[in-house]
Amino acid sequence: MEQNPDEKFRNITDPFDAVGYTTKAVTKGYAIGSAALAALVLFAAMGMEAVDRVAGSLVLEVRSQFKEIPGIMEGTGKPDYSRADWIDHYYGYCLRQSLLSPMYRCLTINERKI
């Protein structure tokens, strides 16, 4: 019994279709994975930028105390510990910046596309 020409054609081309679908699925997986990795790296970079700003603020505060209060380096003067609240303030600021900065940038990027 002879096969229908359309059936012969399907028997030859179906394996090629399967390979094509598999290749498409694999490349889509790579694309999604690389996009997720890029988003993670971008989020981490924005968080590090926020930490950098906070660290700079801390350095400025320490320098100002060294300038304003003589004898801190020699041990004869004491730092103004009433201004030690800035540690909590900057810690909270760092957390806010590391979360809000990336979210703000993502929202503004989306607004520009709209």
C-alpha cells in the first residue's frame, strides 16, 4: 500500500519542525535568563550607588567632627556623641535609597516608553 504524498511529506518535515520548536524554546529560555540576570545586576548596581552616597555622607560627617572638635585624633577631645543619631539616620537612608532608587528609575523608564 503506497503512502499518500502529503503523508510522506509530513513524515519528513515533522522531525524538522520538532527541532525548530525545541531550538525556539531553548533560545527563549536563554533570553529570559539573561534578562533576569541583567535586571539583577542593574538592581545591585543601583543599590551600590545608594550605599556609595551614604558612605560619602558618613565620611563628611566624620571629617566635620574632626575639624570642629580639636583633640579627637590625640585622644584629648571626645566626639559629639549626641550627634551619633546620624548612624541610625544614615542606615535608614541607605536602606531607603537602595530600595527606592531602583524602583524610581524603573518607573521613570516605563513612563518614557508610554
